[in-house]
Amino acid sequence: MAFKAQHVSFVSFAVEVLSPGTTQVMIVETGLHLNPKHPLYNKTAVENLISAAQEYVRSNVEGRAAIRLVSTRNGEI
């Protein structure tokens, strides 16, 4: 089942291999600003996106998992 949520433009998956083991990573691209100091940062929208992604991972990914949010907006840093 594909992950769909408001403010999501693209989702991909990767595997990180570290000394403690492997971790599946769900990479979520979003049009939201992720820098809390940016004037257009929307804390509620970011928190809702994180919650939706966490629920998706709990239901659809087995083993160790992580979520990475990537903003497609300019001026993040």
C-alpha cells in the first residue's frame, strides 16, 4: 500500500547499513518548510505528517525502520 498524506510529493525507500545492523528508511519529500525558524514553518502540518508516516511505518515495515523528511523548498538552512 502506497503512503499518501497531505503535503507529500514523493516517497522512496532506502536501506542503511551500519555496524549495529540494517535499517529500512522511508524517505518522504514534502513541500513544507522543516526549519522551525523559517517564517512559513507550519508546526501542526509537520507534526501531522510525522504522525502519518510513523503510523504507516508501524503498519507496513518489518524490522528496524527510520523516517527521513526532506523539504523540496528553498531557504531551509
